[in-house]
Amino acid sequence: MAIRRLPDILVNQIAAGEVVERPASAVKELVENALDAGATHIDVILRDGGQSLISVSDDGFGMTSDELELAVERHATSKLPDDDLVRIASLGFRGEALPSIGAVSRLSLTSRKAGADSAWKIAIEGGRKLPVEPAAHPPGTRVEVRDLFYATPARLKFLKTPRAEYGQAVDVLNRLAMAHPHVGFTLGDGTRSSVKLAAGQGELFDIRLRRLAAIMGDSFAENALRIDATREGLHLTGYAGLPTLNRGNAQMQYLFVNGRPVKDRLLQGAVRGAYQDFLSHDRHPLLALFLEVPPEAVDVNVHPAKAEVRFREAGLVRGLIVSALKHALAEAGHRASTTVSAAALGAFRNEGPGGFRPQGWRSPAYAYPMPYAPAAQGGALAEALHDYHAPLPGLDAQPAARPVPVPDSSPAVNLPLGVPTAQLHGTYIVAQTADGIVIVDQHAAHERLVYERMKEALARDGVKRQTLLLPEVVELEEAAVERLTARAEDLARLGLVIEAFGPGAVVVREVPVLLGQTDAAGLVRDLADDLAEWDQALTLEDRLAHVCGTMACHGSVRAGRRLNAEEMSALLRQMEATPHSGQCNHGRPTYVELKLADIERLFGRR
């Protein structure tokens, strides 16, 4: 067949397939145009999920009749004044959105320039442009898209239910609203609004936090850490949630580059790296990060829908995000999210989601199984019991085989975690604070302390070792032995010295001093399992962090270990002085704080 030029209508329909995948895609393009036009308020109306009507109205600059006629032509735009595709300072720049949408729908634009006497209107039906005509309209622009994809019926088969498509549009609008808190947004179906966001006024960080609270919930705003970091011309701002405020997916992670919502693997990987010390692999933090970079340092022209970007110096961007998040988490100290205490109070009130708790219901965020059963009792195990209650490594306190009464003293105001008053079930420490009580999970808390101490020792001069009087032989599968011996040098840096002992075993000769009397065989088996799940792309630092976490779990005080008053107090004081002690290495809370006012409400005193 001879080569020929495709008709303009077909070219626009092809472009529409790249730019307009669904109604939410059209909403994104039209709202971005409104933002680029300087709008301070944007109203969006969707009917049938956007299939029968998409209406976007704004109070922006508006257009003249000549500009309206050009706006619906391909590759016509006002956003590249110097024809420079390197320095792009707007959200939209391709000049394809309006003609592409008009090629697959019935499109009309009504606009009035600020200060003009009259408005103008132009319409496109299935790619056929109609003449410009006078209209009545206030300053600004209204775009109406009717019967989306009527000109390409095959596309309708791929649309989901109107409710699902409407939800996608809500997500798109919320993301744009986060990046532009000074702009007001509404979204509805013409009868009721599901999104109502007033334009913010005041300092940027304050209005941004209010906007994030309106979209992500008040619990995020209450437990968000402020991010503000600069490095080599890059500026990162936003808010990140405490590790104990987490979810089972990454849907509440919002990333923006120069005001543009993006889904970038580099940024998502940086977030995982920053939180790896605080969350297990199947939990995800909540955050909204806003990265400002020079336009020439980022390519926003790599995706038709502008959903992805490419950085000139990707390593610099990743380093800035990781360091900024880690710095904010370190400054949080031992703080845990308020949702922990809220969940505890809900359990006391016998409540579940929405105030209702069905029989057998457990809160998914905090219903963690006890990792260790209480120690067995009996005369035949006296020697094992003595080892079990050996001095806690790293705590400057004398151990006791059984608890002793705690002195009745008023909690000092300058002790955030209070004065210990009791130990329950050999697992939980109860402390009295100035205005409430704190319940501490001793295993989770000590695990974090050991972990932080190991990282500090590793960074300083290496982890100190203690030689086993009798080296312990651990039988394993051959593949597990190979994994361990391949990492023997890394393990030795952390104080664990192992050697191959035939094809199906290793011998443990030295263990870290910080772990005290630990189950060497159990530790080695767990490390072998961890090594099997490691991503080969992990850096040495990340691999050592994984090993430290596993070792800390084995070296921490077990549930069922009875503590005396001095040990409990030493544990609380070290928690107050240790960064990140509000959660264990897996993201579980180490303590729950209940205010006196909340306790009084439980008993009807308030």
C-alpha cells in the first residue's frame, strides 16, 4: 500500500487514545488548563461518571474569540512562549488535550476575558469544528464535554461503572488540590457535591496541612511530620506520617514534582528506603511530598498523560528524599501516633469501625500476635529459668527473678513516659504520667533499643563480640548454608561469626555482646530465611540494617520476662532518650498512652 497522510480527525482520535483514557483523564487535562489560567476556584460536574457530561468552570484569565478558535487546534498552546521544551513551567504544554477530547465527544468552550464586554463560545462535535459565536458568561472559562467516546464506541467497552469512574475523577481532583491549596475546588453530579475544598489563605505550610487533613483525614494531620529540606537547588517540602500510622497499601502516598502529581518508581523507592527501619515490608507510610526542581533538571515530556517524569540526577533526588524523611523521623523521638491510643480506647469501649464491633472483631492495625509465649515454669527447668531471667543487656539495672513492689511516687512532669507502677502478664509495663497512663510492650520497646544500639555501634567502631564457650552447630538446608556463608563477612561486622560445618550445617563461634544470652540456632535460622527474601539490588547498608533488625528481635527482652521496678524504669528512660522508640522494627507501636480525661470518660466521670 502507498504511504499516505492520515485524516486530521483520525489523527486526533489517535492522540485522544494516548491522552484521554477515561473520564478522569479528561478531568485532569481540563483542571490543569484552569490552573495554568490562574484560576482561584474550579467547579467540576460529572454525570454518569463523566460519560454523559464533564463540566469544568473556572475564574481564570479567559480567552478572546480568536484564542478560542486556536485553542481547539492541534499543538496550539499559550504555555510555551519561547518554544523551549526544556524549561516547562506549566502543567500542560502539548496543546493536544482540547482537540483530542473534541475528536471523541461533543465539546464546547465558553470563555470571557477579564475586563471584556462579552463572552464567546465554540463547539466541536466528533472532530468537526463549528464557528465561534457570542455567548453570556462571567469572566473565566467553562468547558463542557458531552457524550465522551461517542465517536469511538469501542472505547466505551473499557469503561467501568459510573461510580468507579466518578471515584477515579475524585482521586485526580484531590491530587491536584493537594498541590494547589490556594485554589478552591468542588466536584459533584449537579445535585450534590462530594468534594468541597475552600481556597486556603495564610502561610503555605499551614494551608497545605489543612488541605491534606481535608483529603487524607484529621488523623494524618495530627500525626504528620513537617518536611522542609534543600540540596543543590532542589527543595523538598510536605508532610510524612509517623511510622505507627501506616496502611497495607501505598494508596495514601502522594508525590508531586513542580506542582505536578506523578507516580514515579524512584520516589516510591526512596520512601521505602527511608522507612525500612520502622515498617515491615507489607506496611506503607502515609505522606505527601512536594519536590521543586529547576525545569531544566527534570523531563516532564516522557509520558503522554504527564504521569511520569525523568530526573537528570536521580541519585541526588533520592538522597534528598531519604535524608529529609530520616531526619524528620529522628526528630520525632519516641513519639507514637495518636491513632494507637484511639484504637485502644475504641477497644475499651467495645467499638469497631463506625462505632460497631462485631463478635470476634480485632483492629487490623494493632491486632498483632504475641511473638513469644510466656516462659514455662517448674522445678525441672530451674536452670533454664535462671538463664531466662539473666541481666538484660544494655540496661543499667539489677535483675530480679520476680517483681518487687514499685514505690508510690508521683510522676515527674519531665518524664514523658512516666514512672512504672506495675507489670502485667510478664509482658506489659504500666506507668503513670502527669496526666494519664502509658502501657508499654516490653519486647517491642527493647527490640527497638537494641536495634538502635547496634546501628550506633556499627557506625562507630563495630559491634563487640563475645566468644561462645562451646561453639554451637546449627543444621540447615544446603541452600541456606550457602546463603549464610556468602554473607559471612557482613555478619561478622555485626558481631556474628559463623563458619561452614559440612554441606548441611554451620557453626556459630561468636555472637554480639548486645544480644546477651540468645538462642544462636534460632537467630541463624531466621537470618537464613531473611537472606532468601532479600532483593539482590539492596545496598550493603540496607542489608546490614535487615540483619540488625533480626538480631535485635532475638536480643530483646521476651514477653513473659518478669522485670523489677529498676529494670522497668531503666527501660522507660532509655526509650525517652532513643530515637524512633515509639515503634518496633516492624512498625508496631511500642506503647499506648491514655490521657486521664479519656479514662474518666470510660467510667462516665465526664
